[in-house]
Amino acid sequence: MERLWWSELGTPVGRIGLLTGSRGLVRIVLPNEPDADAAPGGNAEAERQLAEYFAGERRTFDLELDPRGTPFQRRVWDEVAAIPYGRTTTYGELARRLGLPRAHRAVGAANGDNPLPIVVPCHRVVGSNGHLTGYAGGTGMKAFLLGLEGPLPRAGELPMAWTERRTAEQPSLLIGPRSTHIFCRPTCRYSTRLRHVPELFDSPAEAVARGYRACRVCQPA
Ligand SMILES: [Zn+2]
């Protein structure tokens, strides 16, 4: 029988379980999920990197991973793993990137079955209008992770304060509410009225390539 090891890590969102096999991290168990049945044993490197992530000091993970699923699920998880830190995408966009534009429900289901949440950042996949759809750890945890990474305000942070913080970190950032598909400079009055998670773009060209038009008020392009 295969040997698996289990360890736990305290984080700002609660106790996270790590299930590790001989080829790497097999499963990350979020706070409200059932514990795995395995022998106690640490994954010090995964614990260290996750602690750094929660401290805001790490943006990518460098770990041996052993996610187990069907070939289709593995394809979806690989694509999810490529979503950069601090960015969000939609189920529809993910399906298009996989060359399966009509399979967004199957893609969404595979995303929901991701055995390595946080490391394979399924929390960066949101509904088409930016709504935080289901998450194994709860939508509150999803909001926390997106607040930590930046695309969402942190708990209690108003949209204006969030915009000012993001602009200070990256002055060239452009913001595109999904409801309008119009992109703005962060200083535009329209970008301070966000109620849902918007798209973030590094350049006008990126925004246009994603199907957004330039705002006529702040003229970001
Ligand atoms: Zn604007």
C-alpha cells in the first residue's frame, strides 16, 4: 500500500492539512474539509512556502506536486496553475484557453475538484461577472485569498482605498469591470465604484486583446 503522510499548518484562514506521498504533495485540505487518513509526517518545504504565501512574501510555489485525476482534470489544473498571482479569470476564459469553449461547465467542475487549492490557484477563477462562485474552503476564504493577492479589497477595505493601494503598488495598472467590458486607469471615477472583482491589465493592448474597450473619460489608450 502506498505510504502517505499528513501534517497540518495554521494559517490566517484556519488549519490547513497537507497530504504528501513519495512523489510530492497529493492534496491540500482546506479548513472545512474532512481530514485525510494518513500517518503523521511533515512536508516542511510545503509548510514553509505556504506560510510565506500567507505572509504576502511568496507569489509562486516551487514544490513537487502529485495531483491525482483524469487526463481532462490534469489539463484543467495545468491551465489553472498558469493563472498569475493577483489575477483572476473566468470559467469561460479558462475553457477557451483549453480550446474547449463550450465545455465551461466541465471545466468549472474540474476546477472545483482541484486537490491542491492555493498552490494550484483555483481561487483565481471567478464567475463571468466577477462573482465569487463556490470554493471548497468557502467563498469567505476565496475572498480572503484574492484580498491577500490584490484583485479584491481586503476585509473592510473600501473600493477607493483598494484602488489607491493597487495603484501605489503598480501605477500602470488598468482596471476593467466585467459588467461593462470598458477598461480604465485606476484613478478614473468609474474604477472606484467596483462592486465585483474586475479584470486587471498590464497594458491597453492586453485589455483590448481580452475584448475590452478604452474608457472615454480617462482615455487609458
Ligand atoms: Zn475611465
